Amino acid sequence: MSLLTVGSVAFDALETPFGKTDKIIGGAATYITLAASYFTKKNNLVAVVGGDFPQEMIDVLVSHGIDTEGLQIKQDGKTFFWSGKYHEDMNTRDTVDVQLNVMADFDPVIPASYQGCEYLMLGNTAPAIQKLVLERMERRPKLVMLDTMNFWMDIAMPDLEAVLPLIDLLTINDEEARMLSGEYSLRKAAKVIMDKGPKTLVIKKGEHGALLFQDDRIFFAPALPLEEVFDPTGAGDTFAGGFIGYLTQTDDISFENMKRAIIYGSAMASFCVEKFGSERLVNLTQEEITGRVKEFVQLASFEIK
Ligand code: AMP
């Protein structure tokens, strides 16, 4: 099965209680495709960068088996830039600066070899671009998953409302779920959001895990309590990449398999936060991933007689 991801590929400047970075490589699609690369070798990317984006990073993506034919390089443009600052508890962050640059007039061209993909990940980017990608698929993928953020809810809510009826699964964090639904209770929020289109909803709660909703069913996965958390940037995207990567690998979109996908996504996200940026995602081994998944199983399983 093959996966197509669209989303930002970016420069980020980050500040956490543990330190500060200058411009480092980030972007939703970077984290998603890197995480998914541990599950699928048919991992296709559609995104745009400027002429300032380093070839070495494209080489890193390629070395992970990510197909970059759909990565447009606008030689005379600048790469999307985002800067964020985390609060003491690292569960909340402020966006300090966003410069859309080449993403402002991105025309997502889908290479012919990407057509026919079964899994589509509409990663964080303008909702109008996410919709355009879906419209440009010659055959509707088996599963269409979308991730977005408060930034787009603030400036492009009608566009987001227009794409929601077309997707199968939405991932957002708890604050965004409240913003999108107008409900404080996440259970009520989930109902309101699923009425807007997606049959399945994942609400990410940072270090407090993730909730999976479908019809009247709910599943909860904790996040692994880690000794060191340096930088939560990209954790949500890494989660999404692990989640959809696992579904692509197993080609099973039942609720039971989505529960397992949540655990794989959470395991991948737990690696991401251990170092700044995408550094930790670049050199993982299958043994490390399997070991982490086992830790999740032990953390959350119990018997009641
Ligand atoms: P996450 O921490 O998983 O929510 O994702 C952080 C990543 O999202 C960073 O690497 C940013 O480059 C990217 N990002 C931040 N704001 C936006 C935006 N408005 N559109 C697309 N990507 C964004």
C-alpha cells in the first residue's frame, strides 16, 4: 500500500525551557514522512520549499525512502518559516512568527506516479490546499486523514469547514477541538466535530496522551512518561506519521487496528520530543520502536478479576 503526504516543509526557530535554536529543519510533512518511513517504503511527499532549503535535508528524506518527486523547489522563493516558544510546562506554546513565503501561493501538483495511493495524509497547511490535493486525486484513497491547527481556524475557518465533509479522519489537539466545536467537554466536542464530516477523530492531548473517537466508541492511549522532554515540536505530526504509516503497512482501517496505530503513533512521538527538531527521528531502529511499543503495553494493561 502507498501513502501520500502533503504539508509544510519548513524552517523552525524554537525556544523551550531547555534551550533555543536558530533556524532548523521542521514542517509537518517532514515529521510525518520521517515517522511513516519506519512503516512503509511507498512514502510520497507533495510540498514546496524555497531555494534556501538545504539539499542535504532532501538527501536525508531520500535516504529514508521518501519519494521527493512531488517536492517543488522554488529557486527564487523562501521556505515557510515558523517560530514558537514553549511555556514552562511545555504543554502550551505561542507562535512567535509565521512567514508563509512559498507556501502562500503553493500549487500542489501530484506526480502521476503518486496517483492510486490508498492512504492520504493531508498534513498541516492551508485547508484550501488540502482540499485541492484531494480533488486532484484521480481515485479517492481508502483513507483520508487531515491534521490542522488553530492558526488556520483563525484565518481560514470557512475553507476548513469545506474540507471536513470530504475526509475520513481528523487529528487535532484538545485546545483546537474546543475551538472548532465551541464545546469544553471533549466528548461533546467530538460529537460536534464528527457531525461536520470525519467519521473518526483523534484528539491529541500532548503529554496526557490521545483519544480516538468513532461513532459511540472511545479509546484512550497514554503518552509515555519520559525522563527527558526537550522539545515537543513535531510530536503531533510524528504521531500522525506513525499512525497512518502503521495503517498503510497493515492495510486495515478497522477501529481495533486504529487502536494499535494510536500506540505506534504515540511511540514515535515519544522519540521525537527527546531531542530538538527531527534529530531523533532520523536514526531510529526497528528494535527501539518495538521496545517502546512494549513499554506502552506494560504501562496501560491491567487485569481485574
Ligand atoms: P506540531 O508540533 O506537531 O504541531 O507541528 C510543528 C510543525 O508545524 C513545525 O515544524 C512547523 O514548521 C509546522 N507549522 C507551524 N505552523 C504551521 C502552519 N500554520 N502551517 C503549516 N505548518 C505549520
